[in-house]
Amino acid sequence: MSADEIHPVHDRLLGRAEQEALLGQRGRVAWLYGLSGSGKSTIAAAAQRSLYEEGRLVQVLDGDNIRAGLNRNLGFSEEDRRENLRRIAEVARLFVDTGTVVLASFISPLREFRARAREIVGAEDFLEVYVRASFAECARRDVKGIYGRAAAGEVARFSGKDSAFEEPENPDLLLDTEQETVEESVARLLAVLRGWIRP
Ligand code: ADP
């Protein structure tokens, strides 16, 4: 099937506005990024639960549900990381079309990757959320034991060590998890999201 043959069907599909009206919310993407162990998944999970309790439909995309399935053929070279995030951004956009709020939780180490994700999703639907903690603090937390393995040379291309992590210049929101408690970081994200996903 060529791309041309797919188009006519789209005229018969429900549009984003109808799906958003059904859910009573706006489809949007909050892109949480930062070093491994900085707090992305902790914050995403807590924010999803709070929003659920407020009647919002939220999908969390993270390494667990993406790298095990859709992107299981990709590794951690720069090229594969770029492709990983490109596909995730495309998937996020599909969710946006259904009116779903997406919390994406990925290291997203390069500015270029984040800019591309914003472009794919569409700037007006994209919130760049830097979840900040220093490499030393993430290594101290070592939630998944990965910093220990990286120090032993067992993890190739580890972000912040032998693979670059570029700090952002101007994120839409900065959650400094070295300075804030989990509850404070989640509350600050929710304060922005609540207004932003309201119809
Ligand atoms: P990531 O998903 O970025 O790899 P995780 O969420 O798995 O990181 O782990 C973050 C760790 O940092 C957790 O053990 C969490 O309790 C701790 N932490 C401390 N302060 C915060 C905060 N303000 N926000 C999120 N996590 C925090």
C-alpha cells in the first residue's frame, strides 16, 4: 500500500477535537528528561496517578514499555538513541490525537534529540521538563545498580560518563530533584499540567 492510498481513509476518521471533547481534556506531551536516576519515572508515575484521580487519561511512555517492545531492535549508539526518540515522539503524537496526555520519561541526552521530539509532536503541545540531579547524586542513589556497573566498565555508552548528556539552556520547567522532595517536584509538575491540559 502506498502512502497515497492511505489518505482517503483519514477523511472518515474522527478528529482530535472530537476525541478531546469526549475526554474533556487536551492531548499534550510532557517530555521528562535527565540522567538515569534523576527521578523521571518516579515523578511520571506519581503525576499519572494524581491526574487519574482527577479524571484525566494519561499514558506514561518509558524505557520499560518502549525498549522491550517497539524499539527492541535499537541499542545505545547515537544513531539508535536518535531513532529511539524519533519513534517515541511519533507515538506520543498519535496519543495526542486521541486527546491523551503523555508523560514521556527518557534520558534524551542531546539538545538535538529534544528539539526533534518537540518538532514531531508540535511545539504547542510539547512541554520540555528537565529533571535535574548531578551525576554524583544519581550515582549515590544508584536506584537500578547501573552506576555501579558503569563504574566497573560494564555499561557501554553510559549517559553522563562516556556518552554526553547536554544540559538544557532553557527548559519549560526545571525540577531540581537534588533540592526538592519527590512530593514537591510532582506538585510543581502538576501545577503546570493541570492548566495546560484543560480544554
Ligand atoms: P529515572 O527514572 O530518572 O531513572 P527514578 O525515578 O527511577 O529515576 O529514580 C529516582 C530516585 O531518586 C528515586 O529513588 C527517588 O525516590 C529519588 N528522588 C529523590 N528526590 C526526588 C525528587 N524530587 N523527584 C524524583 N525522585 C527523587
